[in-house]
Amino acid sequence: MNIEHKLVGSTLYFGLSGELDESCAAFVRDTLDSICERNQMKKVIIDMERLNFMDSTGIGVLIGRYRKLKTRAVPILIASPPGAVDRVLKLTGIYDIMPKIAE
């Protein structure tokens, strides 16, 4: 799993690549939390274009970040999920709390 990030104006962008599953969930959770705590942003965009796989553990990581950022009134948006990841996100209803956007 590789995580890139950049702050552009008041938007914090994360780029995820690789697989988001149990083997890297703690790393992803800790990395996203650490970066979010160090930055002042009005929204977060998670670009999943290079994410090859995500299981229910990955969904849990996303929901946990949503809950943390909700307390700061910072929305999370999902960009460019590949087909299989998009299906998982649709099935779980995550787009109801983290809308998918075109980036």
C-alpha cells in the first residue's frame, strides 16, 4: 500500500495505490489520521484510481476516518474507484456518506 497526499488550497487529497485490506489497515488508518491532524482543510478527497483491491476492513478504515472528520465538519469525497472497488463501495452504501465525484 502506498499513500500520497497533497494540500491544495483547503482541500486535502489522498492517493491510494495497492490493496486496502487487513494486512495494511492499521498503517492506512494511522497515516491518514496523522496527516489529517497536521493539516487544516475544508474537505478531503480520496483518489482510488490506483487501488487494486479493497475488502471489508478497508470499508471500516474509511468509515472510521469519516467519523473522525465529521466531528470537524470536514466531508470526505471518493474519486476514481476502479470497477471492483466501486462495486464494493456501492454495495455497502458508503456513497451515502462519502459521495463519489469525477476528478
